[in-house]
Amino acid sequence: MANRKPAEILDKQFGLTPYESRAYVSLLTHGPMTPSELAQKSGIPRPRAYDVLRGLTEKGLLAEQSGKPTIYAAVEPTKGLKNLLIGIEIETLRQLEEKRKTIQTLTKSLLQMYAKSKNRKIERSKVWFTRRDTAFVAIYSEAIRNCEKELSVATTSLRPPEKEVLEAVEFALKNGKSVRVVRQITESWTLEELKMYEKYIRAGSQVRYLNRKEIPLRFMTFDEKDVILVFPSESNSTTSQTLEGLWLRIPPLARILREHFEELWRKSEPILPILEEIKKKKQRKKGLS
């Protein structure tokens, strides 16, 4: 930036027009001037000089001395540029508030459209393949909220569920739905994550512990209708593992996996004592540190 001309910086970075940038630099260089003198020194067309000077004055970069003719002087740069920045902040906040109001209005309209079509889309798509990204988590959370009776989950993940998923589980529980999970937890969870997960278990979510090596397949079933299979992609990446999800609306398969889930459930054990033990270890370590 040090090698760029001040007028170019004002133009590119702060939204001044080329004439405004040129006029401001001229007034800083040559001192106070009338509009005619400015036009002569800067090369700005004389008819435009009046509008340019008025705009710079409104932005707080110039001071105006009334008289015939009117004389304009540059405000000391530290104060002048601060005035300019304040004006930019005010305008940015105004535009942001307008966009926020527009989004609120638009969201209501789009939700009405989405509410009419979402069930038809699910019914029409019996097989759906996607990466397990933020969009997948959003759709998975919505499916949890919309399940009719029960959700069964067998997971090999060593990480806690996303907050959005947990909130969807809480919603389902409050509406009388059954949520059962078979999974493993480890000491890699933070104390905060353990406490959060415990909260949802005590809210009514039935979770049992089973070593992930004994869970051959990561899956979820909804009301013996829908199935989601989650598995690692065949990516060659060694730094991270991308997960992919296969969503199937095949009731016979859902019933088979539901039966398989019951077998895993019988092999598993209550998770709360294990969670409490891990939590105590972490609290002891925290107390010693």
C-alpha cells in the first residue's frame, strides 16, 4: 500500500470517486481553494467541482468557509479520515440492517414454499447419496425432528454429535418420540462435551455403550421406513477422512437394520456410569493443573 498513490487508495479502499480523491489530495497539497482554483489545479471540470466539494464536505474531509466565493480547506488528515471511516461504518450498518429485515421477510416466504414441498421431495427420492457435511447435518437434524415414533442409531464415531443434532434430539424427546443410541465414548471428549451429552441422556435419550469395533456398520433408522448408512469415502486423503451418507427409503431394509440394532442393544451396557467415570477423571486432572 505504501507504493500506491494516496488518491488511488482513497478511491479503491474508501469508496471516494476519482474526482473526490483528486480534489482532496489537491487541497491537502495546495491548501484552501475556491471551486475555480480547485478546477484549475486538479484538472476537474469546473461544473463538477461544486458537487465534488460538497460531497467531500458531507463526508467530513473538508471544511467550508462561507463567502463570495466559498473557500474549501482540507480537514487535518487524522480527523478527516476518522470522519470518513465513521460515515462508512454508519452506512454499512444501515445496509446490514436493511438486509437483515429483507432476510426475515424472505425467510417467512421461503419457509412457506419449503413446507409445501419437503415431504414430496422425500417421498419421491428413495435413494439419496451425499457427503456428510453441514447440509447433511441440517437434513439429518430435520429428519430427527420429523420422525413419527422412533429413531435408532448405531455409530462408530468417536466424536460427540453436532449441537444441531442434539437440539433436534431434544425436540423429538419433548414430543414423545423414542431415541435410542449405541455408541462408544472416550477420554478424547472435553469436559464440556461430556456434560452436554449427559444433559441429553438425562432428558430421555436412551444411550448405551458398545465398543466401536463391535459395530460393523454405522446406520440410523427412522420409524422402520428410512435408513441412513454413513461410511468413509474412498478418498486418498491422509489428513482427514471424509464421510459419505446413503439415504434409503426402503422399509424392508429399515426393518432388517432395526432388528440388527436390537442385537447391538442387547450386547451393550449403560453408558452413564462410563461417562461419569471419564468426567471424574477429567475433573481431577483439571483440579491438579
